[in-house]
Amino acid sequence: MTTDEVLDLFRESGALLEGHFILSSGLRSPIFLQKAKVFMHPAKAEKLCRALAEKIRAEGYGDVSQIVSPAVGGIIPGYETARHLGVPAIYTERVEGKFELRRGFELQPGEKVIIVEDIVSTGISIRECIEAIRKTGANVVAAACLIDRSAGEAEVGVPLVSLVQYKVPAYSPDALPPELAAIPAIKPGSRGLS
């Protein structure tokens, strides 16, 4: 899929939002990709994740035993991408602020896995997920996402396969452009909610 095709699915779903948004990283942006509005449509999620699975295979990372995703945002794309790769999908959850495997999910030492995330901005969720996986002795061969909004700038610690790269401006809260500072900020994401 091309960048325009992916963004068109987001637009059709009302998931490409404009305003002043507080991202999970704490950075601020005039654009927010509300992927939950896309994932509520199974046919759209299937189309995106099938294309991501094809790209994972094309880049040589399809030979894995499981997909691991960070909860909450990575669960749907992780599951759907795993379905197209023909492997199980599991996820990590935050326990006292740190990702860990729960619900009886297990990884074996040496097992090759790939992390699948929804959207990457700074890569922090992937890095934290890698840390949890490495404690099991499993090998994270790569990470993948639907949209890399850093356009390749985020350092995740392993190769990152993205369906598309879409550079979206992000600013420190104390370095906002005047037009963004004039709009009240909202936090549509899930990190930090209690």
C-alpha cells in the first residue's frame, strides 16, 4: 500500500485529526492518528495488516514463531498481522509502569519474535517491549508498525519495518509554534490514563 492509500483509510474513518494533541511521548503535534477509528472496521484493519505482513516477509523477517505487541494500541494490529503470517499473537501489559507478559503468555529462550505496533512516534513502547521480551531469553529480530510518524528517525533498538513513513511535526511543550500554542491541547491516547 502507498502512503496515500493508508492515509485515505484513516481519513475515511475520521481517524486523521487536526488540532493540538498531547502524544503518548509527551510531545505535542497538530496531527493525531486515531487508529482506533480505523481498527473498528475489520475490513480496513485486515487490509492494512495484510499489507504489513507482506512487507515483513519482503524484508526477510517473516520467519518468526510469534508476534508480540505492546498493549493497548498494538493488540489489534499484532493479532491481525499474526493471522496473515500464520503465527500466534501475544502482548505485553504494563504492571507498575513496566511491560511484562501476563495471562499465561510465554516465550522460550532463543525463540524468534517480531514486535508489531500500531504507530511509532519516538519508539518508546517498542523499546520497553523489547526489554520485557529479552528478559525471557527470546530474540526480537525486528519491529513493525503501520505508520512510522518519525519517518525513520525513531530509534527502536532493532530494525523497524513500517507500512508507511509519514513525517508529522512534534514539538516539546515548551517549544510550541504560536499557532499551536493558541489552541487548547487534548490527549486522545491511552498512555498515562488510570
